[in-house]
Amino acid sequence: MIHRRTFILLAALAAGALFAFGQAPQGTMAFTVSMPQPNSHTLHVTFRGDGLIGELQDFKMPVWSPGYYGVGDYSRNVSNFRVTDGVGRALPWEKVGKNTWRVAAGNAPSVVLNYDVYGATSFAANTYLGSDRAYLSPSGVFVHVAGMTQHPVTVAIQLPPVWKQIATGLEPVSGQVNTFAATDFDVLYDCPILIGNQEYLRFDVKGVPHYVAMENVAGAADRPKMLEDLKKMVTAATQLIGDIPYKHYTFLMMGRGNGGIEHLNSASIQFDGNSLSTPSGYLRWLSYVCHEYFHNFNVKRIRPIALGPFNYDMENLTNMLWVSEGLSVYYEDLVLVRAGLMTREQYLDKMQSAMASFENAPGHHYQSATESSWNTWNTGSGVGGDRNTTISYYNNGAMLGAMLDLKIRDGSKNRKSLDDVMRGLYKKYYLEKKRGFTDDEFRQECESAAGGDLSEALSYASTTTDVNYAKYFAYAGLKLEATAQDAAGAYFGVNTHSREAPPNATPAGGGPGRGGRGGAPEMMLVIESVSAGSPAESAGLKAGDQILEVEGVKATPKAISDLLTPSQPGGGRGGRGQAAQEPVQPSIAVKKPGENIKLRISRNGAAQEVDVELGKAVTRSYRLQLADNPSTLQTAILKDWLRSAQ
């Protein structure tokens, strides 16, 4: 007897071979979504697959949503799952994984699924249904046949009588009311659907329509100005890349809440509509919207190779979210400057604040941008982490983008910039190779633009080494002034990184360097650099020393930070898919300046004890201003870097 898994494997292989040889997929796949009682927070989904071939069929629901780097386990919201053939006869099925339903289809020409989806959380990565609106996050609504994500699919929406509006990036099906089509499930999962009575506005850029579905914005808000400013923003961004890669684009503007997620030709954005009533609040909103819009280039098309095609069953890990997210933060304001919507002074003020926020967060001593990217799935899109031991690749990546851009401009004598890198990546990897880039390929593109080595600038992404901001801003004829004030806690003066211990190494607690069979590898806390004039330098600590113990306990970033710094809220970037955070309890036993911290370290394989007398902690602030006598090149770089269309 052939095991049922064999049938699934053969079916998946057959489907894969069909698509690989460029043949048209067989049969049709169609969903119908109804929501007869919105107050119940429950919508009903019907799937009909005609022409499926196989004794068994596995239906899977993604465990995460594109654009939000956190496992959502959406299948937990599914209930009342049942299956019939095309004439209504029940088909046997069983749950064989937390996101997989196996149906004994018996080669039935049609398979019909019916199930309910519960959605009561209003968040850009979650499905929500209530009396005010419906928001369908497709990963949590639509299942796919295992191995057949490349199949075309349609979605029909049955609207409650009180609602009139559907907004989505999906293509409408001609002649079928409220029915939309996707070329494959990757497109479907990347096109959320907003339903309700939202305002529906439009502007065009070079003949391409851009729609704005908007709710809960104060009536006094200037709609014509909003549309005109969004048009300027889109124009500046598309001129920067040199292309408009979509047939239409939709902004899903949902009032109330926080969180924004980018998609191929749309963006889901939650915000407080009342914030638009002040000039500063309006400008923050524009930056926020610009960030999500620029992602249609940087992430959806210019992307690390790990970010597509996706594996919807597990995390898709990459070191490069500091590029995908961080450079989008960098460009969100740069694009507004280019569009004439933000002044040079406003831009530099935000950069000053970003530097201060990063430098005053203790986590930058312990986690690099690449580590933050790789570990983001533990916190969900880089938010919610412990600010004392982690960083946000959003803010850090934005500063790294500025450093990289200015270095490229200086190295190329202002003939090239990071803009050229982005255009090059777009053309070479998205348009020509039709794939993402590797870490090395990103570096090659940057160094080609700079005309030389960028080891120092790029090293700031993969290390916790202190950034020499003054050096890089000087390329644009800007002088950086830093001031310091006493702060709570104490100053140590080391930057560390965690790395896997080699086999047979002896960690702090003794015993083998790796766990038993199947155990997690032992991690080492290693000093990456020691700040000049710091207590750590005075105590003789050096780069390369491994910290084994701190005050008698195993050395970890948290063990050190808890002794040095009062606990603070998480370091995630607000408004970028940020969920509510747990309250933070006050730290205990924080050391004071003048007190000692006892360390046990390993240097060149030999253990030794070190006492470090701690210094005063400080809070830093930064100010950028024009240098007194900038060179011709510096003047040209500043002008071209922060040029405005107006």
C-alpha cells in the first residue's frame, strides 16, 4: 500500500513540472468571501478548485504575511472547516500540521472548501472584521494547494448591504461585480483588501492611476493638498528609480491604530487621522506614507534574495533588512526633500534626532544591524525588542544609508550616489535577472558606484563599532557637534557581539561548548571594540577578549546592560507594524559611577579576573551645521544630496 504522503509528493512534483515547462496550469481556483454579520468578527470563505488531479490534496495557509517579519500562525483563526466534491458529497479530511489540511479528494473533478475566519484585531498584518470595516490580510484568509502557488486565482466579495467600497491592488475581473483576479498566489497574498465606506480619491502620475481609500480623517483636512502632495511624492520617487512598475497603485489609509505594511502595488497604513491637523503631524504622516510607498521599489522589487519567492511555512531569514527597511527610512525623507515637501533644515533635524536616539540606546553596544535583521522574527519586524540589548534596523539602517551615500558621492567625485546603486539593483536584478541580490552583490554594486573600497562604511552594518559620523557628514561640508549630559546608570565603554562558540570550546559554566545532541550551540560574548578613554580601556580590556562572566553570572548582553542601565521600553520603530508592548518593570541593582563591575574574561585561551571602575553615563545630542570653508566638492555634494524640485 502506498502511503498517503507519497500521493502528495507526486502531486506536488507533477504540478511543479507543469509550471517549469511553461505550460498553462490546469483547472480553475476561485474564492468567495462573505461577511453576513460583521459584528461577529467572523467572515466565511468558500474555495472551489476544478481540475485538481490526485487522490490526496494538501491545503495550506501561510504562517506569516509578506512585509511583516513575524510568524502569525493565522490558521488558529480558522474554524468550521469542511470539504465536499462538486456535487456536495462530503470528502474526508484531517489536520496534518498546524497550517495544513489534507483532503482525501479521490480524484474528484472539483473540490469545495468552506471555512470561517475570525478577525478581531485591527492591525495591518491581521484580518479584521467589525461594524466599521473589513480588512482582509490575504495570508490569513486564503489557503493554497501545496506546490501550486503559481496557479491563477479569483476572489469574489459579497458585500454587506451597508458597505459600498472595495479597495485593493488586485485586478478587477471584467463583467463580474466585486470579483478580482491574481496571476498567482504570491500576488494574492501581497494584495490586502479594504472594505467599507471609505473615501475613494484618485490622482495620476504619468497617466498611471493612484487611488487613496481613506477613513477617519478630520473633515477639515485639505483633500486637494493631500492628493497634490502625494502626487509630488510619487513623482519624486519614480524619477529617482526611473520607472513606474505597476499599472495602478492603491493607498489603504485606515484611521486609528498604528502599523504600516508595503505591498507590490498597494500599502496598508494605519494612523491617527487627527494627527494631520498640525504641520508637524502632517509632515510625519507624509514621511510614513512615503516609507511604505518607496517599498514598492526597495523590498518588493529591489530585494535580498531571501525575500522571494517566499516559503510561507517558515521564517525567511536575511541579514539585509537594514537595507530593505533601513534604506527605505533613509529615502522616506530624502524623497520628500526632492519633492519640495521637506526643507533641508527639517531633514537635518531628523537626522540629528536619529543619531541621538541610536547612540543613547544601550542596545547599539551589543547588536549590529545585520544581527537585528537576522533576529527580527523573534520580535516581529524589528519591533518590541529590549532597547537595552537590541537595536532597530530601521533607524540604524537610515543612518547607515546616509553614511554610504555620502561616501559614494565623495569617492566618485559626486558623479555617483546611492541613487545609482538603487537604480542599478533595480535594473540588473529585478528587470534583467528577475531575482533578488546576495549580500556580496549589494556590496559590489555600492563599490562600483564609489569607484573603490567601502569596507569601513559597510562594516558599521555588521559590527557594533562606534560610527564616525563627523567624517562622513564632512563629505557634504557639514560640521557635527556633539554634546553630552549626565544620565542615569553607569558607563562601561565596550562594544560586543555574540557569536557561536567553536566545537569543544569551554564556556563560562564549564563543560563542552555545544549542547548535547540536538541542543542549541553555545554562544560567546566577545568584545568587538573598546572606546578610547573609557573605564574598560583603563582596566586593560581589549578587542577580541571573551567575556565569560559578569558579577558571577554567565555573560550576556542583558546581564551587562541590567547592571549599567535602567530598563527602558522596546526599541522598535513606531508606525512600522508595531503592536502593543508589555510594560517594562524597573531594573534592579543598577551600578552607579565609581562602583566596580567584576568580570571573568578569556584572552588567548587563558581565563583571568578583571575589575572595572565604572564612569558616568551620558546622554548625547548632535547638531549639524555648515562648515566654515567647504571645498568645491563638498558644496556640490551637499547641493546634489539635498536638492529640492522647487
